[in-house]
Amino acid sequence: MKKEIKISTDNYSKAVQKLVEGVEQVKDELDRDGVIQRFEFTFELFWKTLKLIIEFEGFNCQSPRSCIKEAFRHNIIVNDEIYLDMLESRNLSTHVYDEQTSTQLFERIKKQYAEILAEADGKFQKYVYDN
């Protein structure tokens, strides 16, 4: 299981790096849409890595929402509300597409989500190397 967590954490770290790079390089609508897709992918890796850590700690979760709540309950993450907000944004981005929603989501990724996902990367890396 530890090896799985390390692999997942490393993959998540690469995805976060690509997300941050994408946010910094946006020039047009196509770039913006690419960042939104990177966000979707990065969030998937976030919750799946979180799930592995929770299971390694002896707890159980099945869905992104339950994993976020379980991680918060056991102090693996500090603010469950922002991650639940990201989950809602990810769900919205995969099911609804319109210009206004896309622009609003990109702004949230740029101003908040990318940084929070990068902070989670640091916590995951610390977890892997401390255990």
C-alpha cells in the first residue's frame, strides 16, 4: 500500500505542476479550457490519493465526498469546505458547458483552487516521507 501511495502522490504532484503551469500561461479560450481539464484531472488524482491515505490509516471511504469528509474528520485535511467546493466545481465542469460557467470556473482555479491543490501536494509529500 505504501508503494501505491507514493506512486499516486508522485502522479498527483506532476498533475499539480502542470495545472499551475497552465494557469500561468493562459492566452486564449482554448488555453483556458485546457486548464479546466487539467483541474478536473488533478482533482481526480487528489481524491484518489486521499482515498489511499485514508485506507492506509485504517479508515474507509468510497466517493470523493466521503473521502473528503473522512479526511477532515481524521485531520488529514484542514478545510473540508474548500475541497467540497472544488468537487462541486469539478462536477459542474464535466456536465455543463457554457461560456460564463467556464470563465467563472477558470477564475476560481486561478485565484484559489490551484494554490490549494498545490498545498495538498506538499502535505501528501510530507505524509509519504514521514511514514
